[in-house]
Amino acid sequence: MPDLANHERADDTVRIATVAALAVVSILPILVMLSTSLKTQSQIFSGSFSFFMMPTFENYRNVLEGRFLGYLGNSIIVSVVATVLTLVFGTMCAYAISRFRFAGRSPIAMSTLLVRTIPPAVLAIPVYFILTPLHLDGLAGLTISYIALNLPFTIWLLYGFIEQVPTELEEAATVDGCGPYRLFFTLILPLLKPGLAAAAIFTFRIAWNELVLASILTNRTSRTLPYGVYLFITDVGIDWGQLMAAGMLVALPPLIFTFVAARQIITGLTAGAVKG
């Protein structure tokens, strides 16, 4: 028994050390970006790196005085609308695939996840030639693209949740006089909350951070934050202080969103992926 207890403690120590090392590797780039954003150009190129210095918010002030707030508004519109519509369409599609029997049901269920493996960069040029003739090469086209990009993962995730809901619950509700719409909104949707939360977070983060499609489907007035950050890299040089400040401002909302809903992400991915 003592040997078994010592072995378990050793395993716990290894796990804790591994998690701590991964946490440091993950957090260190964020700390470097934060530290750089609080330095002047002379401090950045001084040749010595240190987290301890007299901070300056000049870089943040310069970023916010430019077109950053306009890019922020565009990103909020695109990300929020894409997330809401993706959840609406994804939930209905997942429920239809799970509960209805029709030709091609199984191939459709399997192909939803396979489509998600296609990189956005591969789709960029075809999407541009499809949407441009329709005059959708702005925020509307970008939103449509993000919905199409995130639907496969959302359908696959919610499909696993719906498969775990016993059909007997729906049959009992139907016998009690519950119609199809009331059945879906009052019985099914509340049981999908963890999956909806996980899907919302992943959809929002992709729409918020995506650059390739945003760079070809937007113009001077409809640019989003990732492309706005890219503009700090010019032929003249790179303003590292403002670039890091803009990067921190872009990274902050998804970081907060993820930390607040971390439990929902874990629950959604582990519970919803059991069946599918």
C-alpha cells in the first residue's frame, strides 16, 4: 500500500509539473506582448529584455486615436451576428439530422465534420469570386463566410448532444399535447446549453480572429480588427509598441470570454462528443 500511495503521488507530481509547464508556455507570449506594449520604442530596441520597467500607455493612446474603434465596431457586428446565426442554423440542422430519417442522412452527418477540416485560405479565392458579383464583398459577405465556416463544427457538436437526449422524453411531451415548436424550444434547447456555450465561444473566436477572408472581402470602411492590426506592418518599418498594444486589445475579449465560460467549454466538448 505505501508503494502504491508513493506511485500515485509521483504521478500527481508529474501531471502538475506538465500542466504548469504548458501553462507557462501558453502565457509567456501574452506576457511578452503586454510588456512590449507598455514600452517606448527606445526601450524595445535597447537590447535588454525585462518585465520590470516604468510602463507607458502612449502606444494604447495612439492606437485608440486611429481607426481602431471603427475596426472594433466592424468586428463586433460580424462576430456577434455570425455567432447568433450559426447557433440558430446549427441547432436546427443538428436536430434534423438526429431525429429525422431521410436519404443521405448518414453521409451528411459525417461530412459536416470533414468540411470543417478545409483551411479558410483554400476557400478564400472561390469565396471572393462567388460573393463579389453578388455585391457581398463587405461585412455581409464576411458574416456569411464565417457562418458557413463554423456551421460544420457547430452541427457536429450539437448533434452529439441531441443524440444523448432520450426520445422517450419527446414522446412523453408529445402525448401531453406539446407541439413541435414548443417541444424544441422548451425541452430540447435547455438541454443543449453546454453545447451551445461551447459552440458560441469557438464561433466567436474564429470570427473575431480570422484574417485571410477578412483581408480579401473587406475594404477601407469595413475592415475588422485582425486586418487592422496587420496594417501596423508597413514598408517603412514595424511599430512594435503599437502593434503589441493593438494585439493586446484584440486578444482581450476572447481571453475574458474563454476564462468566464471555461467550464462550459470543457462540458460541451466532453459531453457532446461522446456520441456522433
